[in-house]
Amino acid sequence: MIRLYDTLTGDVRPLAQRDEGKVSLYACGPTVYDHPHLGHARQAMTYDVMRRYFEWRGLAVHHVANVTDIDDKIIARAQAENTTESTVATEWKQVYDDVMDALGILRPHDRPHATEYVEEMVEFIQTLIDNGSAYAIDSGVYLRVHTVDGYGDLVHRSLDDLRKGAGARVEVDDTKEDPLDFALWKAAKPGEPTWPSPWGDGRPGWHIECVAMSLGILGDGFDLHGGGNDLVFPHHTNERAEAIAAGRDFARHWAHNAMLNISGEKMSKSLGNFTTIQTLLDEHPDNARALRLALLQTHYRKVMELNPDVMAQSREGLKRLNAMVRKASSAAVALDGPDRDATAIAAFKAAMDDDLGTPEGVATMFETIRRANAALDAGDDSAAMLVATAIDLAGAMGLDVEPDGIDSGGDSSDPEINALVSARTEARANKDFAEADRIRDELTARGIVVEDTPNGPVWHRS
């Protein structure tokens, strides 16, 4: 049974499924106006891993992640560049898609754009006005927060507590009935894109966008709503409030990933430690997989520390996975055999079923790699089963096996390298270790790593 921490209830509980064998997942997507950063990577990868694991467990997942393509920041960028909001959103969505593809993050099954759902948002807001939960003033339409039972339950705070800090997180407007009341619809301003509505031209508020899209695609009472824990208030709190006020069943379960520290400090533009995903990808050819491994080794609800040492350690970890595959290939052991090691599978399931325990899941994968290598060295019949199991567990977490530059002494793809490797092997057989070391040094200088296995040397590019 899969159990996840629920932000609303404050405990780890079974993931309630509306439909047996299926999971409906809505994860907040990007506002597309600039380069995505490592915080975006952590959020997207958290729900990518959830989805992959649910599917590995045999569940049919319907994954929805929105694209916010109208927002104050998009408008500001369009004005600064003397272009349109649509142009800005289209350009930066492509940038976002490119880096997420590079990270191996599966594209959601549905990717609704906010501007595609304005009509549904207007209808939703009208429902709230009609039942007295919302009101219109000159600046727009606002939700009456005090009419929503349990408004602060997602952050476990009372209305009075939330009002004390309302100015910091909710737009200040002296004409509102309550400082906590938030915009469902923003009245038109000069130079901004607008849509028609019964309350005058304007554009939707941020929170109503996700409500209209999630309920419109997944339906009432969908299983799981996810996002970063910086979205718990006000965004997710206000989404939930809108649905409750309209008498709709919203998410059954709330999941939130923690934030990211860069070299001991919370990542932020103001601190100057803001790192884009593309910058990290450009630093090393295997950083996409290394970032995933680093993220997996920290539980999704814990603040993650990311620095060059962490990335280097992750790349070293990947070498263990790649080396096992090379060793198995050299020994002519199938990588995709049908059998799996029951002990490893059971340990992996136990870890991942318990609030997506990826650190323990990764540990199980590496222990299986260790056992597979030992079996390969011993020529044991269990080697094929253990290799297939390790690759299967890696795949369940999105870690593709990509042993870059796999080549072996029997591969004629580079005759010159093969000749050097053969010469080194002959020197070792003749106990001419000085010559063997000289050749190895030459290979190292050429970026070639030679691994000696019971089935002969295997080489690959470093």
C-alpha cells in the first residue's frame, strides 16, 4: 500500500484513490517568463519520480501540470521587451521544455495553458458571486475568505493568525472587505491583456487558474495535488478555498516538496546563488543524471543541499551503475532478463511505499549492484537476475542506464584504442608491468578508462 505524507492532515497516510488502480495527479507547473532554475528542477522531478514509481507499481497515472502563460511577471517582461505576452510565454515555455527533457522528466499527459481556460474561470467565479462567497469592486472580484470553513487548515493556522501577516503575501487593497480576501478576477489595466466578463474586462487571478484546470481535466475529488512547499500559502490554500466555496470536492491528498540550498544558503536571486538548470547541465555532460541521483538521495520533504561536492559524488555513484552494465555486457549477461531478485524488490517497495523513501530506494539499488558485481566476478548464475533487478530499480526512479562510451576489447569501433588495450593485456600476461603501466597512462591521457574483469578488459571514455 502506497502511503504519502498529507500536508492537510499532517501525517503519512494511504494514498486514497478515487478509482481503483488509477491515480489522478495535478502538479503545479511553471510560470514561463525566464530561465528555469534548480528549484524548478526539484519540484518537477519530485512528481516525475512519484509518477514513475506509481506506474512501476502497476497504477495508471493521469498526470496534469499547468502552464501559467498570463501573469504579472510575463506582462512585465513583455512590456520591457516591447513584445506580446504570448510571445514571451511561447519562448520561455520552449526553454523550460528543453531543459526538462534534458533532465529526463516525463512530459505530463495534459499541459493546460491558463489562457485556454478563461471561459471556465469566468463561469466558476460567477458561481461564487451567486452563492455569496465572492464580491465585485472596482479593482476586481474577491473571495470572502471568512465564508470558507477551514480556510487555514492546509497551513494549520487560524484566520486571525493569517490576517496578521496578510500584507506580506496577499495584495493590499483598502477597498476589500477583509485583508485576506484575494483576487479571483483583476480589473483591466492600461497596456495589459484582458478578457470580457460580467464584471468588466480584466484577467483571472492566479489561484482560480489552477482550480479551473485541475477540476476541468481531472474532475471532482481527484487523488493528489502536488507542488513546492512555498506554494502551500497562499496559492494552494486559496485554490482549496475556491473549490470549497463553490461546493466542489477538490484534492483528496496534498503533497509538497521542500526547497533547495546552494552551498548552505537557500537559493535566491537576492543572495546571488540563483542557478539555472541550463548552467548546471553545461558544467558536465552527465549532470542531468547526477542531479536526479542527488535529488533521490535526499527525501523530497527535506531541504536539499546542492554543491559541487554533492554533484561530484553523484557522478561517482553513476559510474558504479555504468560499470556494472559494462561488466555484464563483457560477460555476455543479458541486461533485461525476466527474473528479479525478490529480496531487493521487496526492500525497494517497502522504502518507496513509505512516503516515497527514495534515499532507502537508492541504497537498495546500490546494494543490488554490489551483489550483481560479486556474482559476475564469481561467474554465478544469479548474475543475470541481479543485473536486471538493479536496472529495473534504477528505471523505477528515472535513472536511465547510459554507460557513455561503452566499448570493449572485442569492439572494432576504434582500432587504435583496441590495439593499445590488447598490447597492455599482452604486457601484463608477460609480467612486463612497466610497459603495461606505460600503456595505461597513455590511455588515461587520451581519456580512456580500462576496467579489468574476469572476462577480460573493458574500456570506456571517461
